[in-house]
Amino acid sequence: MKRVNSVSGYILALILFLPFTAYAEDIMRITLEQALEIAEKNNYALKAAKARVDQAEARYVQSRKAFLPKVTLSETFVATDDPASVFTYKLRQGIINPATDFNANALNDPDDISNFHLGVEVMQPIFNRDAAIGRSAASVSKKSQEHMLRRAGETIALEVKKAYYGLVLARKNLDAVNSSIRAMQRHDREAAKAYSKGLITRSDKLSTAVRLAELSEQKMIIEDEILSAKDGLRFLLRLGSGVDVVPVSGFETAGVVVPADEPVLSEGRADLKALEAYAEAAGFQYDMAKAKRLPRLNAFLQKNWNDDDFPGLGENNWTLGINMEWTIFDGYSNIGRAQEARAGEVEARYNVEEARDKGVYEIRKAYRMLRTAKSRIRVAEQSLKEAKVSLDFIGERYRSGLAMTFELLGREQAYTYARMRLNKARYDLIMARSELDYYTGG
């Protein structure tokens, strides 16, 4: 009987343990550095940016046609009894019979003929100014996309930091609220005992319950913030919805340095370089439109084989020549394209200047936030110490019956608020430093 009970107990323990084991396997304890590495590998926005770089690279490869020859291989089969065609194909095949093919009946009513024509044509650009400029435009566009890829990586990294530290902030605030709830539950029990003895009024007794309800509501809000932060982090890292992300890193603010002077905007900031390259590419588009007014000069070589059997490697001939093509007037189409390209270049230049001005504004804002957050931490730390001393003092007096309930509640609320203020100041310091680095582009 004991053996059966022990086995049953073992099975029951195993059944109860399995769900927790499965759940534990879905927990991902992750540092900020690990989160950034995962985002760099998995984030779809970065993959899309890399794909745009590949597209730009492909367009640059295509632009080689401005200098390289075009080689065309063709195979054509024709069967016909058209008098002119029959005579031509016989001539090309080298099978003209002077005795029979030049009489009137043979010329007017020939027998049908089959012809396999194998041709190779080589077209070599000699002068194609707009295509040559197009290659320069493709090269600059590629550089623009490469800069945008780098900026996309910096942007995703900043978003990951916001989500990661937002989760850290929410968890620390939850710790503060839970600590306050535990303390208030003790005070509520003490208040119930005091009320039962007639030492406090019903209003004082209910005030602790009201504070507990307030803290419970605050806890629910913070728990929702934690879930939202986890969803955001999972989205950025492309993790499954069943993965419980647990941050390992905390608010390490000791190494955060506030520069003595306001940083300046770096000319090497990736998005500025991308906009400048885009403006340069727009200028090339205008030059291309103007170059289309010039003639195009191409050399060509044709080699042809004709035979009545496939693939047609019988008689052969060649043709060598130069072709000049010059569009004199195209109904203002090219003039309109040139005007459009010029306006696009002007727009791109304005975008560069606007981005610079906005960058300076963002740097100043982040720098002010950094300095303020550093000062707030000192104030919040001092406030927390004072709130703790005050809470401990009033707590002792309250347990001795020398302090009112509202005094205890006020001190407890001030202490919890001080903890959350310190958490927020540390979060703001870290994020201000990250944003300052992001906006300066250094």
C-alpha cells in the first residue's frame, strides 16, 4: 500500500512539474547586448534595408551596359514559296542554279523552300552620354542605400534600447508597488486589530483599504505596461509570442557621462550622408535628361548562317557598321523630364538642409534631457533616503499608537513615489544618452 502511494505521489509530482518545466523552457533571460545582436540578425526592417542595398547593387550592375557590348544569338526558321523570298534564300544558301533558276517559270512560280537562319549580332556602344551618367547615378544611389542601411541599424538599436529599458522600468516599478502592497497589507491588518479594539475610527480603518485598492489598480496598469513592453521587444527581435523575455541588464547609470559642452552634429551621420547621396543622384538624373538631346553612336557586327537543315550552319556572311541615332524632337517629353529632375534635385537639397536643422534641434533637446536627468537622479536619491527615514519613523509611531493612519499613508505614498521617480530618472538618463549619440551620429 505504501508502495502504491509513493508511486502515485511521484506521478502526481511529475504531472504538476511538467507545465512549469515547459514554461521555463520559454523564458529568455537576455542582456541588452544580446538583444541588439538578435535584432541585427532577425529584424525585418533591417532585412528590408539590406534588400534595398541589393537592389541598388543590381541597378549598378545593369548600368554596365553603357560600356559593354550587347551580344544577341538568334535562330529563325522560314518555309515559303514567295518568289522574292525563295530567290533570296537560295542565294543566301548558295544553291542558285543558273540553268534552271533564272527562267520565267522558276522565278514566277518557284517550289517552296525551307531556311534555317543562325545569326550573331554584337552591338558595342561608342558614345552614349546619358547611359554613362546613369552609371554614375546608380553608383551614388547604391551609396545612399548603404548609408540608409547603417542608419536603419542605428534606429532599430535605439528602438530596442527603448523597449528593453522600458521593460526594466516597468518591472522595477512593479517591485516598488508590490513592496508597498505588502507593507500596506500589514498596516491594514494592524488597522483592523486597532479598529476592533476601538483605538481608531472606521474612516481610518477604511483608508488603508482604499490605499490597497489604489495600489492594486496601479499594479494592474504596470503589469499591462510590462506586457506591452515585452510585445514590443518580441516584435523588434522577431521572437515568438510564447517567449517570455526577462531582461538581465538593469539601470547602470554610473558610466553615463554628461558632456561639458553641447555636442555638434556629425557630418558623417548616416541619414545625412544618405540624403546628400540622394541629392547627388537627383542631379545626375537632370544631367541624364540633358544628355538625351545628344546623339547615340553604336558599332555593330553581324554574322549570319543560312542552310536548309538545322541549325543552319551552311553559307555565311558578315556585316560591320556604325549606327547613329539622334532624337531631334520628342514632343517636349525630354524637356519635361529635365524640368522634373531639376525640381527633384532642388527638393532633395532642401531635405538635406531640413535634416541638418532638425538634427541640431534634436541634439539640443537630448542634451538638455541628459543634463536634467543627471540632476534628477541626485534629487530623487536624496528624496528616497528622506522618504525612507520618514516612513520608518512614522511606522514606528503608528505601531505605538502615536501617529494617525493618514500620516502613515502619506509617508508610504511618498516613499513609493520616490522609488518610481528614481527609476524614471535613471531610465531617462540612459535613454537621453542613447538619443544624444543617435542624433549626433558620432
